[in-house]
Amino acid sequence: MGMRMLGVLGGMGPLASAEFMRRLTLLTPAERDQDHIPTLLLSDPRVPDRTAARLAGGEDPLPALLRGIRILEQGGAEAIVIPCNTAHGWYEEMQAATRLPILHIVDAAVRDLARQGIGAGQPIGVLATAGTLAMGLYQQRLSALGHPCLVPEEAEMRELVSPGIALVKANRVEDAYPPLAEAARRLHGRGAAAVVLGCTEIPLGIAAGPALPFPVVDSIEALARAAIAWARAEEEGR
Amino acid sequence: MGMRMLGVLGGMGPLASAEFMRRLTLLTPAERDQDHIPTLLLSDPRVPDRTAARLAGGEDPLPALLRGIRILEQGGAEAIVIPCNTAHGWYEEMQAATRLPILHIVDAAVRDLARQGIGAGQPIGVLATAGTLAMGLYQQRLSALGHPCLVPEEAEMRELVSPGIALVKANRVEDAYPPLAEAARRLHGRGAAAVVLGCTEIPLGIAAGPALPFPVVDSIEALARAAIAWARAEEEGR
């Protein structure tokens, strides 16, 4: 009853935010409405494209991200999650601008590797936007933990991963499955013990077809688990 | 880019709110993030139970509902939807307390009958909470439009509908299918040309099994369609 409110800075994309809300609900042990985590979601799809900003001189998303954080703060949120990996390229600036903890999606995804029993030293594949890969968001953390890191080749980004992500943003999840699944299979074929779906559109496409026959880390689900762990720790800390 | 923000007073239950966000996204014609409707969702599962308040002297939900509306107003919402049918028993009090239009879920559901080609005069079955049925939220509107109205018997409410709704709130959507589908089939068997799923938990349970072989109105989807129509009208009105 006294649970603290989670803030979700979302809309990047909106389907990923909706799926985050669904996973958050389904992964929370609950018998009735009142057992669930109060949540304030700002789904603001007007935030300028993160990859375009990083790689092609597009409009800076930081002002929109900070406006969103202000809305969540004013609405009573006590921690923030952002179901968009690429937006974490502005993590330090966002965290510096709020007293609320921002639970980092890459930390959450990396923690999920351990939950799935994938130990240090094992090679990990990463599917993500060109922006996330160029910023090295996953490569840095995985390397620090002793994981060799495999990423798609440039042609694979252009022909499989980027089009797959765009199809999800256009609500065409079934069409997104073949290119995204093929990109994941190739990383696995090159030796990845697991593949991180490090863009929140990717698990939506991958869920639209047959399950992949190797471990994957779904960054939406990993972030939902991190949010539930935060809510539980807050409850116990009272 | 200049789209106005929709406010969603949700969490009643939280899975229905997540599903509302998913439907809103999937039903919006979009090619990229920026084509979607900016939305602020307060998912507050702490709102006291609406049916218990109406039928069993439980805590009044109105103060919590009004606090939620205030958060949505302050966050910049310009219209409000509430993906909970029973909460519409407090519609007049909520609408009197805000200058923002609240799009009524029963209006949205009734409009969906016409969209599906079900004309006046045809009998309509209504599955809803005991609170919604006792308040006559659907019966009044449907009667005014010339639809004879069929509702479950008291034993069916106790043995099928109320337990089915509770199972969804406890995240057990597969277990909710058999009782909810059986209740819908019985209304159809008694002559309903269509069955309104007039509690936002019910479509979640019904979606967990085989599609029913007669028309149903999903109040979550109907409300999403109403929200999209609002956003489009706002755009055109500029």
C-alpha cells in the first residue's frame, strides 16, 4: 500500500514502453491490484532520434529527456527507468540533473547474464542501434567483466538490424522478426554464448516468431526486473 | 510533432493499463516514434477497489482518482482516459473536478458496436464487475439506444465473472479464460448478438484462449480508438 512510485521515461519507442509496463506487471508477485508497483510513465515519442543525434548531427535529445525527467519528478516518482538503450548515451547528463536514481539499463542487462548462468569469459553478442554500438555502451561494461564482445558487421547493421528496428517502430513486428532473428543467429554462429537484445525494439520483433535456440537477454525484461528489485528494496528499507 | 498529450488514469488494474498502451500504439498509424501520441500514464494500483466501495461499504476511491487527475493535469495532459469501467461510476465527480475532457469508456464501447455493424434493437450481453452492473453503467446507455441488455445471473457472477476478473488481477490470465469465456458464451446462448467485455480485465482473460465465435466489444480497444480519434481531431483542429 505504501509502495513508492517508479518513474518511466518512455516513448522511445512507445511499443517498447507499453511492453515494459506489461512485463513489470507480469513479473511482480501479486494477488490483487494493490500489490503492484505504482508507476508514472511518460511515453513521449517526440524525443529526437538518439542514433541520428549521435551519428548524423541530428537534434540533441537531451533537452526533451530532461523535460521528461522533470515531469516524472513533479508527479512523485522516486526512481527512474528508461526503456531505451540508446538514450543511455546521455545517462551521466540525466543523472547529474536529478536527485532520483536512474536505474541503468545496461547494468540491468548485464546482471541478467549472471541470472541466466552465463559466466565471465564467455563471448557475448550485442544487437543494438548503430548509436548504442558507436558509443560502446555494452562493449565497455562487458569487457570490464571479462566478456569478449561480438557485434554485427556494418553490412549486417544496414541490411538486418537497423531495418528490423525501424519495422518495430512502424508497428510491423512480424516483418521485423526475420532480419532481427537472422542477425542474432549470425552472432551466435560466430561464437556468442548469449545475445543481448540491447535495443528495446529488438525483443518485440524477436517475440513475433519462434524462440531462438540459444540464450538471449531481453533488455526490456531485464529493466523490469531491476525496477521490481528497486521497489522491493525500498519496501524492506522502511 | 506538435501532438497534444493524452493522460491515462490507470492501474485499475495495471495489466489493463499496459494493454491499453499497447493497443493505443498498435492502432495508431505510424512509421516512426514521432508519429505516435504522447501519453502520460499514471498506473496507480493503490486506488481503493471500486466494486467494494459501491457494494460493500469499502473505502471511497474518489480522493485517489482526483489526486491522479491532478498529476496528469500538472504533467501536461490535455484529455483523460480511464481504462477501468467501474471507475466510471465516479465520472460526473471527476469531470466536474477538471477542465480536461474525460473520454467516457462506455461511450467508446457503445460506439464500437456501430463500428462492428451491430444495429439498434439487437440484444447486447454485458460482462462487467458487480459494481459496474449494479450502477447500470452499460444498461442505461444501451437501453437509450434501443438495445435489450443481457447480464449474467447472480450465480454466474459469483462463480465465473468475479473469479475470472480476480485471476487477471493476480496475473493468471490463462486461468481466467475458461470462466470468462463460459460467461460470454452463456449470454450469447441467451440471444446476445454481441457481448461487451465491460471490465478492462476481461479482454485480457479472453485473449488468453481461442477467439469467441461471436462479436465482442473489447472496452480496452474501444477506449484506445476513442483516444486516437481525439488526438486526430486535435491535430486537424489546429
